[in-house]
Amino acid sequence: MSRRIALPPWLAHALRAQRGPVPWSAVTRGALAAGPLLLAAVLLHRTSLGVVAAIAAMLAGVNDRPGSRRSAVRRLGVPAAAGAVGLLVGTYGGEHLTAVPLTLLLTGLGLVAGGTSAVGPVASGAGTQLLVAAAIGAGMPVAEAGWQRALAFLAGAGWLVALRLALPTPGAIAGDFRFDGERDAVAAVYDAVADLLDAVGGEAAGHRRAALTAALDHAQDALTGPRLRRYASSAAERRLHARYAAALPLAEAATALAWAGEPISARAAEGPRRLAVAVRGNGSTGPLPAPSRSAPALRALDDALLRAAESFDRAEPGEQRPPARRRGPTEILRAALGSGGREYGLRVALCFGAGAAIAQALHHARWYGEHQHWYWLPATAVFLVKPDLGPLASRVLCRAAGTVLGALVFAGLAAVLPRPEGLIALVAVCGAVIPVSTRHFGAQTAVVTVLVLALVMVGGEPQASVSRIGETLLACALVLIVGHLPMTGKRGGGVRARLAAAGRAAHAYLDHVLGGSGDRGERWALRREAYRTLAEARTAIALAAAELPALARHTEGTDAVAAVLERLVDTTTACAVHLDETGRLTPRHTRQLEDLTAELERDGQRLGLVVPRMPAAV
């Protein structure tokens, strides 16, 4: 009988890759982005600006994930704008400052960008591009002025954004193709509701509820991106908004049924599945299964299904704006200046500043030989220090292996490809592969390494594979050292900050439900924020648990607090549904709330977490 060897968490994470269908639309955009931009610049004899534009398109391609066009504008555009600012600052800093002041400037940028990155995924992408572009501006001198390079950077990223807005997703033939991403996201919510209903009373119910949260988060982001007008500009968009709004009470009722844990009829999931088909096909629902009203949560589910069917059949739906995420200036500042933002900002500043200092010292010592560029080491450190790319040891291992593989592959290709046309074709191929390679950090590193080496060779730099490997290994050692340095305050600040945010959101949601407010829109918005912040805390805890033991021990026990918060939010949802149907809570609801709030307060105090005190259950 064979025994399976249990790998340590950091190594298991390094070997794990995401799965899914090939995103052909993103592959097409990648092929049409960096390569054609570089070709146009070479033909116009502005090669160096073309290299900058192609780098911007590559960085935007890394952020080009599935979703709606509206959300893509923010996800790609905000980091690109930050990158242009970083390129501007880095270029003028490199031209006018000596090594020590330049290092101090870049260290300060790292502190600001690191703290800002704690706000959320878009802010994290913006902070990364700000620092990478600043390193490129300072460490890759060219003849053009800084403002010209910044405009070229914006043009490169803007070209990919334009492709994202203009090209339809393959297979998007139902209705207005502009909203194909939104349609898929809303349909996925109905499918997730059906999956949860199928799992009620079984062991998979918890995982299905988490999948429903992810689907709702994705749909909410897809529908609430930036807009020129305050309200939806077309009937197709208003219809999608109405269909998303109709899914919220269904999700609430399904969560209440999962909390009760009593198996239900299989036909309960048929209605949400038919609604999902209607959303994808942009059509009507057709006949829905007969209702089953034996319990309050089932009555709520059937009422929500009936209201959803009415919404689907309405010819001209009214404007129902999806509840946007509640992130005011206070919340943003709390995230950036709180314990998580401070800890991450200090580590980014140390890694980026030290990387810039070491790179400049090696550059002035002519360690690079004929190479005039020293940006690779600090730029590599920026990617390595990002916790959302995986545990520290996993990131270092994947980055080192990916760079070595990419550099060796490029060395072989550069020996046989014609210049510059062969290298330009190689850039186009790598741009097309990036959307697939993002499923694994090592694979993404290998593809980006080949692409960047091809770009700088087209720009006139000699073959640099060996030096890039050396600089990457130096950056890996630097980030490993800084990642294990003691910092002021308590370690694991990022995890604790996200747990505290989840606690505040759960408090607001429970307070609203028990307060007897009849504003269901407000309740659904609070519920969405409670589950979203919980999902973010869960992700941060899982990544921290996969670190090396010296780092993982600082967040031990936080997963138990997250589990209690999760049960509390589930119970609050069940209470909301039951209050709607009967006007009062059962002893089971009251007892669960009292036990969970007491357990949460006890565990929070034991771990030193700032978790708000919950209101009385009744």
C-alpha cells in the first residue's frame, strides 16, 4: 500500500496551478498588444518609446482577467496611471539625483506604494506598477524626456484597454456584446445559488456558500465599475442590474436554508438554474417549478423566485443600481495607515530601496559589463514582496525557477531568430501566452522574462540572460532576508487588519438586522460587505498559513476566529429571513447568536485582535 508524501505548505503552493478553460479573448488581446506596438515604433524609428509602450501593455496584460468591460477600465487603467507617474518620477530622479538621494526617493515611493497596496486588489496593482515603472525610469536611461516616456506608457496600456472595450468575447452573441462579461457574472450567481441548494444538508454546503460569495463579489464588481453617466444608459444594462438585484434575496434564502441544515427537495434548485440560462441567453425564464412552502426559509426562497420571474418578464425594467462596496475615505485611510498597511509598506520600502541601492552599486562597479540598465533587481524585488502572489518561500522559488527557465529559453531563441523582426514576433507570442501563464507565478515569470529580454534587445541592449539570472537570485535573497526581519508592532498585521474589517462589517450587518429596519436594500448591501470582507480575510489567512513556520506561527489561531465570524454572518442571514417571515426569532436563533458573539469576543481577546463587541441578540 503506497503512502502519499505530505509536502510542506509553501512547497505545495509553489507546485499548485490554477485550472480552467483557455481565455481566448485575453490571448487575442495579448497577441495584438505589445508586439504590434513595438513593430509600429520600429517602423517609425522611435524604438525606445515603443519598448516603453510594450512594457506598459505587458503589465496591463498581467492584470487582464475575466470580467466586464466596465470593471476592466478600472482594473487596467488605475495601475497604468500609477505606472506613468512612477515612470515620470523615476526618469527625472535618475537624471538629476546622485545614487544616495535617488535611493532615498525610491525608498519613500516604496513606503507609500506598499501602504496603499493594502487597500485592495486595484490599489495593489497600482502600487506595483508605480514602483516597477519608477525602477525602469531610473534604471533604463533613454534619449527621450520623462514626459514622453510617461505618455508612451499610457499609450501602451491604453491600447490594451481599447482592445478590451472593442473586441467581443468569443461566443457572446446574445444581446448587446458590450455586456457579455456582466451577463456571465450574473448568470454565475444563479448557478451558485442552485449549487448551494443542491448541497443543503450535506458536507459540501460550506464550500458552496463560499462559492456563492465569490460569484456575488464578481458580479457586483462587474456591474459597478466606472461610468460616464450616473444611471444605466441602455435597457440591456438596466435589465442586468434588475436581474442581479433579483438574485440577492434568492442568495439570502439559500444561505438561510444551508444554515438550517435540513435537506430540501431537489426541485428547489431547478428555478435558479432556469434563471441562469435565461440570463446567459438574454431571454425569458419559461415555466418555473411549483413552490414548496413548508418552512420560513423555503417560503422566502419561493417568494424570491416569484419576484425574480416577474423581474425577468418585465419588458422595460426600472433602474436598480447594484449595491456598491462601501469604502469611504475613512476606511481607505484605515487600511493604508493601519497595522497591515504599515507592516507591508515598511517591507516594500526596505526591499525596493535596498534593491535599488545594490543595483546601483553593482552598476557603478561595472558588474553589468556592457549593460547600461540596472532596473531588473529592484523591479524583481517589488514582485517578490507581494503577498497576494503566494507565500514568501513559494514566490522566491517560483521567481528563481521561472527566471532561469525564461533566460535560458531566450538565450537559445536569440541565437537563431532574425533581428529585429524575429524578436518582435517573439514579443507578440509572449503577449498572447501571458493570460494563460498567470495561472502559475513561475510560468508567468518565465514568459515575462523572455518578453522583457526580447524588448530590451530590440532597444539596443546586448544579450543579458546571465546577468538577469544573477540579479534575480540577489533579489530573492534580499526579499527572504527582509521578509524575516522583525518589525515594529505585532507580526501578521495584514491578516489582523482584514479580520478586524470583517468583524466591523459583521457587527454592522447584525446590528441592522436586529434593529428592525425594513430597508432590505441596505441589509443586502451590509450582507455583501460582511461576506466580502470575510472572504478577503480567509484568503489572507490561507496564504499566511502556507508560509515557512517562522512566519506562519504569527497568525496561528486566526482561522478559528474567521470560522466563528463566518458562522455569525450565516446565523445573522438566517435571522433576517426568519424575521421577515414570522416577525420573531426562535430560541435556536437567539442561542446561536449569544454563543457565537461570546466565542468571538473570547477568541479575539486571546489573539489580541481588535474585534468589535457585538450587540445583544435580543
